[in-house]
Amino acid sequence: MKKRIGTIATGFLLSLSVALSGCGVDEVTAPHTAAEEQAAVPEEKILHLNLHLGPESLHPGLAQITQDSWVLDHLMEGLTKRDYMGKPVPGMAEKWKISDDQKVYTFTLRKDATWSNGDPVTAGDFEFAWKYALAPSTSSESAYILYYLEGASAYNLSQETDPAKLQALADQVGVKALDERTLEVRLAEPTPFFLDLITHYTFFPINRRVQKENKGWAESAETFVSNGPFQFSTWEPNKSIVLRRNESYYDREKVKLDGIDFSVEEDSEKVWQRYLAGDLDVAYPLPPDVISQKNPEMKVVPDLSTYFYRFNTTRKPFHNPKIRKALAMAIDREELIHDALQGGEEPAYGMVPPGVLDAQGNVDFQEKSGELFGEEVSTTRKLLAEGLKEEGLESLPTFTLLFNRDDGHEKIAEEIARMWKENLGVESVLEQESLDVKLEREAALDFDLIRTSWIGDFADPVTFLQLFHSKSQKNYTGWAHVEYDQLIDDSLVEKDPAERMKKLHRAEQILMEEMPIIPVYFYTKTYAAKPYVKGIMHVVNRYPQFQYADISDKE
């Protein structure tokens, strides 16, 4: 059922203002026609774009996929936000102090920070939200990103059933509202990227009063409360999401759009046709064959993300690293990008994409890593033969590659399956599922190989490498490695930047030696936007952002 928020009867108000303007004036003028009155009303600036899939959840503590974050980025705001250069700047917090040991941050919230329902945004809303995501009963998929807080992992991973003892663990988490506008955050270790980290949606606040009165507040446009530049108007799950400017937002004078209308369409070809017909102002993602046409309205921008396949290493014979490496090295990535993508993507010979600086501050981490494996067919065949011999097999049994339904994923999978057959003589079966089913099977390790991707939560190598720690909630491979875990753990507490990066480089080397995943390519974002859409913000680990976009010179 479509949910609607009441709108102001602008026609009535305009008519009333016309009538009042005639009072006390001697000169008699001809009455305005309906057409003239309508022409005098400025056309609303509504941006129309598409969601590839409907959001799984728009609750900050429960959201987990890109479609969730794209909508949430326009509805909500954390203590910091991004500027046009992608750098963290004051958001809900107007200022902050950092202790000498860089482990305590004290944030002061804006006096005019307000929820869309009129409630003030308080420091307690942030404390409540962060502890909500960490609570074991919440089962948040994104709780791990809060582990930089003192006591966070102990609380989140606790098996404690005694309410009093569990509350004691919650009280030890390093976030506390000192008063309505002051939030103290205590970190387990100095975290140089912390101000960037807290732009992530898991760090958004939750209106405590609303959450306590209605646990399902984030499931309906009628009950959703936001603190960002836009608020809900209507929401038809898996059909459309309609946002309108939030007049309670402190920075509303800089928000030029009257609203954003998201439609939901999984077929990228249909999205492109709607864009050509003028139904959409922005189209993303685009079909691979359209990207190859190099339309002048297309924009190609950097993206902090990696496209890869996961092995289920608990299934034989994929517990054998030589067999995993053989399949990874049998892919000609340059050919794949040329034939199936053509969007400026780069071949991936590691997990960490370009866009993350090394310790020196002027060298890219990925560039310094270089290619961590090759694609020599002779080496690949030798590795496969050795791996099969170790497993007592004469040939590799047919296996299944699972991916969520999408023309681009299908084309990539077909090309890779062809390369496996040509280079190694192995057979594979391609299986498509809807995204929600794919995610369920991924978490349950119900697959042989599965397609996935990861967008960095922040610009640091650990956001990619920590995924494969044996205790990571996002590992989804069944792979564990003692030295790898130790390197990741050590990197989180290492104070020397050069030593820290050295540990992360070594961790990535181990990951590629063991190959529980197959890196395929590093993303770029290729989207189309009409020339009249101005001020789109490009953040390296976000979809295109429209908080301060505008529509001008539209014919």
C-alpha cells in the first residue's frame, strides 16, 4: 500500500495571496486566468532516478546493501558528512575535540539539529543508535564497523544471557552522551580515519523516542523520521521511493532540489530506455553494451570497490588452495574487461582497489602492492594438476557459479566460464538468483562459487582485508588463517603508519597466496546524467550523491 505524507494545498494559498493583494488598492486590474496563475508557480525541481533493487532495510542499524545506503545517505546524516572533495566536515556535530592520545573524541552537536518530526537530535540518539547496532539481539550485519570503539566487540560478540551482565557490557562501550549536545567517544586504539569512518550509515543516529514507541518505524514512509536533507513522502516497496526536501534540516537553504523520486527496476536495459525517453534524469547502473557506446552524457568516476568471487572453502575440492589459485589465474582480465565491460574498469590482481594511500601519503596502496598473481596458462594448468593429485582426483568435478540476476553479472560469468573451459578444460554451471536469495545463500555458505563485491566503508586497506578475518561476520568463505588474523589484529593497534601498512601488505599477500576469493576487477562508476542536472557529488565509496544537486536550464 502506498504511504503518503500530507502536502500543502499550494493552489489554495496562491489564490488566497492573489485575493489579499487586491485589498486597499484603487486601481482595478483584470483577473488572472488559471493558466497565468499556474505559470506563475515555479516548477518543482524533482530529480528522477532508478534503484537497481529495492532496499533491504532503511534502519541505520540493519541496513547492509548499497541500495540501502544510497537512499539513507539522502535521508540521514551522522556527526560528520562529506564535502565535494570527499573529505569529512561537520554534520550533526558543529565541532569536536580530540585528546592528545587520539583515543577520545568529544563532539558538540548543533543547536538546530532537528528530526523531521520536530524532535531535537541529541547526543543520546547517537549513543542509543550505536549500542543498538552492537546489541547481540539486533544481529546487525554491519556491527563490525563499530569495533573501533572501546568495548564494542566484547559487547557485540557476547554470549551472555544474564540481562544485568549484558547491560554492564553495553555500559562499557566507548560512547556516552554527557548531556543533550555533548557526545564522548572512546576508541580502543588511535584511528586516524575515524572522522571519515563515522560518515557510514551505521553511525547515523536513531530517534530514541520513536524507536521505543514503534520498533517498525523504519518500514513505512508514514513513520520514518529523518535528520538529513530529505524526508519520506511515499514508499511502495520494490516499486518506488519518493523523497521531499526536509524543511527541518539545518542546512536546508543549500538544498536546491524539492525532491528525489526513485523508481525500482532491476533490468538495466529498461532503465536506459527510460532515460532516453526522458523519464529519468540519472541512470545507474548502465548496461555493458550501452557503456561501450560512450554516450556524451555518461560520466566515469572512480570507485573504491572490488568485484570478486568467493569460494566456499568448506566444500571439497575448494579447500585446496592450488585448485583455487588455478581457477583465479585462468581468467584473462584484460580480455574480460574489453569484451564484457568497457566502463574503464581495471583488472584486479589483489583485493584492495586504487584510491587508498599508503603510509607515505603520496603513494597508492594498490600501486605499491603491484600484481600479486599472474595469468600464465602453463602455471595455471600445473597448479590444477598438482591440486587434483593432492585430492586424489583425475579431473575437477563440475561446479556451480552463483550470481544475483543481472545482465552484466551474467555476461561476466559466461566469459569466465568460457575461459575456465578453454584454459583448464573444466566445466561449470551458471546459476542466477534474486539478490535476497543470493544473500541468504551466501551467509549460509550454500554455494560453490558466488559473485559478490565490496565498496570500502572508508579509505583504508583494512576495510577490504578485515572482511576475511576468521571472526568477520562478512567472511562468507569458511577460510581461516592464523597469521592473516594476527596481521589484521595487529594493524588495528599499530601506531606507526609505515609498520601498519607493512602488516596490511603482508596480509594481502597471504590472501592472494591462499586465494579464498577470486578478484576480478576494480570498479569505476559509469552513469548517465542529463545536462541540466548540476552539482552531483562524487564520493569514492558512494553512489552519486544529490544532497546539494540542482536542476537548471531544463528545456
